[in-house]
Amino acid sequence: MSNSKRITVLMGGISSERDVSLSSAKGVVEALRSLGHTVSTLDAGADLAALVTTLAEQKPDVVFNALHGRFGEDGCIQGVLDWIGVPYTHSGVRASATAMDKAAARAVFISAGLPVAEGKVIAIEDLAKEDPMPAPYVVKPVSEGSSVGVSIVRTGSNIRQEIVKNWHYGPHALVEAFIPGKEITVGVMGDRALTVTDITPTPGAGHDFYDYDAKYTSGGSSHVLPAAIDDAVSKQACAVAVAAHQALGCSGASRSDFRLDDTGRGPARLVLLEVNTQPGMTATSLLPEQAAWCGISYPELCGWLVDQATCRQ
């Protein structure tokens, strides 16, 4: 374990994932204190000047970024920390901004030869007029995390107008072919894939994909790790997760989410959905759960992230 550091844990924030961030930060603070670090917290509001002032007062050696969603995960806070010269955990500006922009991330994955679903960006008002691609397909915000605002349009369903009416995620949407089967995820630490978790929503819980409620509601989904899937597919998922982490230029830890279509008679098809550069960090979140399975305790994971912290000036 490295020497004791002064650490500020950035938490809360102004995104739709504020509560998730506060939950992540609570565990992180306890873990870092248990390792002997001096830990302060900072709820990152919209006032950047106040944030910079508070950081100047706290004088951290490292900022542990426990923010999720916009501002904390999209390169904004990373740019501020680079500007003031404070090392921070997880990915830098470019990787964070690219991963948060699902259309930009798709372009990176495609150029790296990684498997993605057929899809395109559309103007959201066009969705009300006609199906942009054959159903079933998924409509998702271009830049939101935690499956916020994601809908599935199935054959014969009449929800396009409803999606448009309730849309408040900007003028565009990403539409992708719906991939049936399992939802799996792979955590990455540095250049190492941890394992594969099957995060299929609990039957009867009202979730047909791993949406926000399935992620954060008790009993909304079950985590099976390592996933009970073919060994070759598991190895492929781990390799793609590492390749996606590297293609985006991620640092520290990330988590890649996939669909695994094992519903047909042929070989299972693996499709990369997205890379999370700020994975959930509650003790029962997917990344810490995978790390624990690999023999890396929750405090050890938090300490490792601090040791990887850097400033990208």
C-alpha cells in the first residue's frame, strides 16, 4: 500500500445519477480511511469557481472521482482538474468525453474492429414520423449514463410518439437494433479484464433489459459471476473489453457492457454496447464485485485507483 495521502472524494454532482454517486462515494470514503488516508468529501455542484476554491482549501494530493453521468463522467470535471493540476482517478478528458458520447464511442469501436449493433443517430422528432429501422430497436440518449432514457420499440408497439413527447435528452437520439439474449459486463483494471458477470434482470420484476431501475432497485436484477456462458465467448468478451478500454484511451478502471445473443441455433453473438469510464463503486456494484471475485478487496480496489491517479497536463 502506498503512503498516506490527502484525498478529496468528488461526489453527488448535478446529473441524473446523483444518488448513485453519493452511494458510491460513501463506500469509497470508508475504504480509503481504512487504508490510512486523510479523506475529505466535496459535493460537486454547478458552481465551478466554488469547486476550485474548495479544492484549493482542501489541498488534496489526489482527487477520487466518484461522480457519475454528466459533468463527472463526460470530461468536464476532468478538464477542470487538469487545469488546476490535481491528479485524479479514472479516465482523462478525451476518453471520458468519447465514452459518454455514444455515437462517438461507436465510431471508435467500429474503427477498432469491435462488434457493435447496427445503428445510427437520428433527429428525435423524426422518430414520431416513422420507424428509423426495422423493429425491434432501442432508442437511447446520445450522452446519458446508467440506461437513463433508454426505450425498446417492439414490432406493433405504439410508443414512438410517447418517447418523443417525454424526451429531454437533446435534439438527437441513437437508435440501435435490439439484440436479444443476455446482458453481460466485464470490468477492466489497467490492461486486465476481471471476469464476466451475467446481469440479466430478475424475471417478473418488469424489466426486459438492464434499465436504471433494474440496476439500482433491490431485486431488480441478479448478478451471476463468472457468467455461465461458453468459455470461448467469455474469453472473447474479456478481450473486447480490454480492447475497448484501450481504443478509448481509458485509465484506471472501466466496465464494458455487452449483449450476448444466445437465442438462435448458431454460435452466440457478442455485441459491445458501451464502456463506462466511471463504474459504480458501491461495495456491491459490478466492478467491485468482480474485483472481489478475483481476490481484490474493496479497499484494495479503491487504493489501486488512487495509486493510478494522474494529471493529464
